[in-house]
Amino acid sequence: MRKPPPYRDLALLIGIMQTGSLSAAGRQLGVPAATVSRRLASLEQQLGVELLRRSTRSCSLTIEAIDLLESLVEPFEEIATAVDGLSNHAGKLRGTVRVTCPVMAGRDRIGPTVTAFAADHPGLKVELMLSNRSVDVIGEGFDIAFRLGPIETDSRLVVRKLWDVPYMLAVHDDLLVRYPLLGTLQTPDDLGKVPCVVTPPMDRWRFQSESGRRRSVTPVPAFSVNDTELAIEAVRRGMGVGFLPTSLAERLGPSVKAAHVKGWRPVERAMLALFPPGAGRSPKVRALLNAFADLKLDER
């Protein structure tokens, strides 16, 4: 019987399939790019087949590699879960869990929860990256990404809704004086007549009527910034109306009030957790997700 290839090399091949590139697979597994190429060549030599077609700009799996991977992925995920479970049974989580979330959410709610989780599990290395860009969860090796919906999701990812985030139209008293219309908004379309503070990529504001109808409007950006904290500062300075999380806008003081559209309310945005299917079976990932489930329960 032929000697089986090393586990690590087969795991590398699975990483290439999941991420779509050698470099991303290397980052996911913590292996230098040169080592990835060397180990892949060694695996091809041992198996006697070509596993990857390479060009100057891209790479793709061969039919032989796809056939092999179809039989490998599930057993490897079971092995990873079993290994993680050893630490879990011992009452300690070990290894690394990589997390990313938007900057303001990281400072306001998610970050403190992740920090408390890390403090409760000193044997676990937790890496938290705050970023407003849409990261490549699999390609960049993240276990969990927190994002505010609605978003275009990667079909390879599991999406779990955590909670709803209420929003409000926040306006400074000075802006109310300059634009009296803000005190008598009749429809969401009236917002097109006043300056707004916009936070890309959220370029449309969603409203729901008392009868349940939905409507989206595109605000006129007097100021546009992809950071909620700076958007809050712009609203505080009276630069425009802001579509902001209620919990944050209410901290701006008595000079900032809620503007209301007659018969309409801002639609909540869902806080989502995105993670690869295999990560969802990992005890350390499940434990972190449970920390957020507990947070939700505590706030009821």
C-alpha cells in the first residue's frame, strides 16, 4: 500500500480550494508562500498527478485535485473539530481565533465583548481587527466577521443574525433653524431637499411606513465619510442629517434631536456574524458566538 501523504500537505490543498489562491492559503495556515509552493510540488510528486494549473495571473484546481478534495473535506473538518474538542473537554480553549468588525461597532459593543471573552480564555489567542472595508473572510483567514446588514454575502459563508440595531435621523438644532423642512418631513423623499451626512457603503436609507410598506432613498451627501465616529462629529457640527444608530446618536447631547418623517420610521439594520462552515463547528468559534448570544439575552 502506498504511503499516505502528510496530513499538513493535504490540509494545504484544502486551504487552496477554500481560499482560491496559494498566498491566501498560506496566510490562513500561517505558512510562507515559498513553503506553500514547495509542499504542493512535493504532494504532486508523491501522488503522481498535477493538482494545480498555474499561470502568471491565476491558478485553478485540476479534475484530479477536485476528485481528491471531495473525499477529504468532510473528514478533515471532523478531525479539526475533534482536536478543538480536546481543549474544550479540558475546560480550556486553545489556538487562535481571528475576528473582524466595523470600527465603531468594535469600540461600542463588539470589541468589549470580544475583549471580555479573551480575558475569560487566557489559553486562547484572540486577534481582533477593526475595519470598515468588506474583508475577504476566507481569503484573509478570519474565523468570524461581524457586519451590519443588508450586505452582499459570500455564498461560501454561513450568516447568523445576532440582533437588530435601531436607527434614527439625527439633526442638530442649528440645521433645524436653517432647514425648517426637517421639522415637517412628509415622506422619505423630502430628505433629498436637505444636506445629509452619508457613511459609505450605506448610500441608501431605508424606511418603513405604518402600514408596513418599505421605501429606500438616496440622501444628498453634504459630507461623506466611511467612519461612523466622524459622521457623528459632522452631525454634531450641524453639517447635515445623519442616519445613525440610535444608541450612538442619543449620546450627542440635547442639541441633537431626532427628525421624524410623518408616518415612517427608519428600518433597523441587522448585526450579522459571518463565518466559514467549518469554523461553525469549532468549539472556540461556537464559544465566542455564544458570548454574543448571552449579551443579547442580558439586554432583554
